[in-house]
Amino acid sequence: MPLYQAREIAKSQGIDLVEVAPTSVPPVCRLMDYGRFKYQQTKKEREAKKGQKIAALREVRVRPKIGDHDFEAKARTARKLLTGGDKVKVTVLFRGRENTHPELGWKLLQRMAELLKDISAPEIQPIMEGRRMYIVLIPAAQKPKPKEEVKEIQNAQTQNA
């Protein structure tokens, strides 16, 4: 309908004429209460934000000469952070002459990645940056069962029933 006719209807009913799709040809307008419309839009946006989880980058620091028990404790901490949905940056700090043996740090990082491979995946390979070597681990998504296994399980359940 023509614009002037839509304005008259909106004025007579005491509501607003709101342009909903300005890019379409012809532009689409709706008769509604604009304040209520804005409120519902912000409510939808808030609800969408509530469902999102921002994955923080957390750091676990180790030294090249770390003891086995201390290493296990750091691995438990990293596991807890990964199960919480955060990325974990495992950093090996070198001091003094330790810097001449980066292979020790590389082995430590590989050991940590191997220990946590059931719940994580390396985002990047170990990188040496100054006196630090680090690897970033991201939480692994839950792998769905292949369809064949699901069918076998369902068949077994129906036969048992």
C-alpha cells in the first residue's frame, strides 16, 4: 500500500509505522509499537549472549628441571582448565644456561600434550620465543559415535527386550 495510506492507518490506531526490511524492493514496513519491538530485540540479544561461552586462554608454567610429581600436578591443573572449556598455554621458562638445551623443553611440552591428548588437541606446535617455549592446547570436541556402532547398540537393545 502507499506510504501515505500506511501513515494514516498508524496515526488512527495510535501505533508506529516501522521499516523492517529497508533493503528489499519495495521496503517492508510494519504497524507496531516501536518501544515494545526494541525491548523484544534487546531481550533476544541478551538471551543469545547468555548461551555463549568465551574460551579464555589460561597459562600453566613449568621449568625444564621440573620433578615428576610437580609435572603431574601441573598436568592435573591443565586438565581441569581444559574440561572447563578454556584454552591452555603450557610454557617452559628457561633461565641462564638452560636456554642452551631447548630439546628438554620440547620433550616436556610433548609429554604434556601426550598426557592430555584424550581431552585436548594442540592448536600449534611448540614455539620458542625468547627464553620461553610454549604450546597451546584447545579442548577437543566430543566425538560422536559412528552410525554403525549406534545401529549395533540399538539392535542389541531390541534383541534383549
